[in-house]
Amino acid sequence: MRSLFVLAPVFAVSACVVGPDHVPPQPDLPPAYSAPAPEIDASPELWWRGFEDATLDDLIAQALDGNIDLAIARERLAEADAVLEAARAGLRPSLDAQADGTGSTVLTGSGTAGTSASSGLVFGFVPDLFGGQRRRIEQAQAQRDALDFDRADIERTTVAAIAGRYIDWQRSRARLDLLDTSLALQQQTLDIVERRAEAGLSADLDVQRAAADLASTRAQKGNLDIALAEARHDLAILTGQAPTGWDGLQDVPVYIPDFAGGPEAGVPADIVRQRADLQAAERELAAASAAIGVAEAELYPALSIPGRITGDLGSADRIVSNVVAQLGLALSVPLMDGGERRADVRAAEARARQAALTYQALLIDALGEVETALVSIDAIEARSVELQRAVTASEQAFDQLNALYREGLASFIDILDAQRTLISSRQSQLESRADHAQAIIDLYRSLGAPVTP
């Protein structure tokens, strides 16, 4: 009982914790985004379902389950859980069993032998006098939380990457379809020019120009095939599968999906609560703050309390004898180290300031991403209206000039220019549809919209 009173002051002192307490940053954010928010209906709980595309839904489900980067992030989190558990164990006493034995033989006329053995328990406890171990636990907890947010951020970026590459894949397929349409149109023009040239109504130069335009358009197919293959391979890799022989895109119609509903941009403060990379950065800042306390605790004395209970192993009628119990105190006081410990504190403080700046930089980048996505959506929607008018006007102009050219009332240069304008207008319209889908994806990614229900 007396030993408890001796230890009581030790446990009372251990309530002291050195180092700064972490205060989550409170950034000064604007009340609203400067870019106009799109006029939209309520978005679905899982944002990509607004595309209403079953293939995209399936690809994202595969990625969340099989993506290798996500699997690595989960294992890192499991490691952090173990590190945190080990740090918490540092506040508890340790107890180990110990046993040893010796044997000897004396060579005499008859020969004699002797053995001895002992066993016991070894006790150890290091009181956390100035809170260094508690700061280690705080640091380990913050690092563990940061890794959990890192995992969530990989989910955020992986879902956006899948959606973006799926749009790219559909964009390339739509380009190939449009290329076939353009080739048919140019072949039709070439046939007309050749017949007119045979009748002496057109110059051979017109035939060569039409043939050159046709060949130039046909040459675009190789680049589109490459872009299509790259998007397909990236989708396979993002779902955690090898591209070779992957059949995850079978019987999918060629189209660029429209988005039903849309993202609620909210206010800038929502980013701090939603984006996992910002939450991870805040936890890294908390870990860096705790590390200052860990370093400061090294400036103060350290106390350890070793203990031992041992006993000799005797004969069968007296298994244990000569039991001895020991309890001690050991105090370590830092005196001179050439300034190493204080330098460690300054280094920890510098790392904390770096973590704060990293958080600030991430927040600014996040706000910029949202602003850019909002501007893009607004600009693309306005452009799409004009492009639709351009396509309609180009189709009418080409049809009229084509009829006039057949009658010899328009020049070949006129029909060629109208044809090029029509093809260009259709290509621009296709690109605008794909760009709008990508801008929606970028906005959801920048907002940090949740990817799990």
C-alpha cells in the first residue's frame, strides 16, 4: 500500500502535456463564388448517375472495388491503425515472463551433477511526465485520420477519372462516326466533280482538290483509333484490370450522355467540409502540431519504474522458493547535447508551418478549380446554342450550293468551302457536347462530392 502513495505524485505530474494544442484552421472564405452557378435541378445522391448511363455506373463500381491505388490506400490505413495501437500501448505498463536455468557436473570417483533454475516476472512502466507519449498518440491518430481521408480522396479522383475517360472514349467513337459521315459526304462531292469533269464541265484541278480533301479527312482515322484505344486501356487500368483482353465495354451505343440535373455548387465553405484532400491536409497539420509536443518533451526529465519478481525452482515438494521482489526508480535528466533537442523542436515547428501553408495552397487551388468549372459550364452552354445554329445554317448552305453546283450555277470553290464549314460545324458541336460533360465532371470533382451513399 505504501508504494501506491510513493507513485501517486508521479501520476499527478503526468497530467502535464507540453507543446501546442492543435486548433483547426478557420480560413477566411468569400461568401459566394464569383462565377455564376448553373441553373440546374437537384442532382442525384451519387453524382455520376446524373448521366443515366448503366455502363458508366458499372465501371465506377468496378473501380471502387478493384482499383489498385485504392487497395494500397486501404493497406496504408491498416498499417496506421497498428501504429496507433502501438502508440497507445506506450501509456500502459509492460509485463514479461522470464526463466533461466544452469547445469553443472563434478567428476569424482562416483560422479555428481547439479542444476538450478529460476523464473519470474519483469515489470516496466514509463510515466508520461510531460505528455510526450500522449502527443505521440495524438500524432499517430491524426496521421491515421489523414490516411483515411487520403483513401477517400483517391475514391474522389478515381471516380472523376473513370467518368472523364469514359466521356473521352465516347468522344472518340462519336468522332469516328462523324468521320465516316464526312467521308461519305466528300466521296459524294468527288463523284459529282468527276462526272462533271468527264463531261467537260469541270476542270481536272477540281477533281484533285476534292480527292485531296477526301484523303486528308481519311488520314484522321489513325489518330482517332489511338485516342480510342488509350481511353479504353485507361478505363481497364482504373478498374484494376490489365488492358489486354479486357471486355468491359461490350455492346455500348455510341453517344455522349447528357447530364440530368446538375451539381449544387453551394458556397465556398462547403469545400472545407466535403473535399477529402483538404481534410487530410488539416489532419497532417494536426499531426505536425502534435510532433512539436513530442520534440519538446525530450527537453524534460524522463522517469522509468522497473520491477522484478523472481523465485528459485526447487524440488517437487517445494516448487518455488526464495521469492524476491524488486521495485526501482530511474530518472534521466537531459543536460548537454550541443543543442540537438532544441533544434529538433525548431524543425518540428517549421514542419507545422509548412503543413499550414500546404493546407492554404490546397484550399486556394480547390476554390480555383470550382470557379473554372463554373465558368466552363456557363461558357460551353452558351457556345452550344450558337453551334447548333451554325450546324443548321451550314447544312442548309451546303444543300443549296450542292444543288446549284449540279446545275453549273456555283463554283467548285463555293461547294468545297461549304462542305468544309459543315464538317467543321458538326465537329465543333460534338466537341462541345463532350466538353460540357467533362466540365460537369470537373465541377463535381472540385466540389469533393461524395462517392459513397
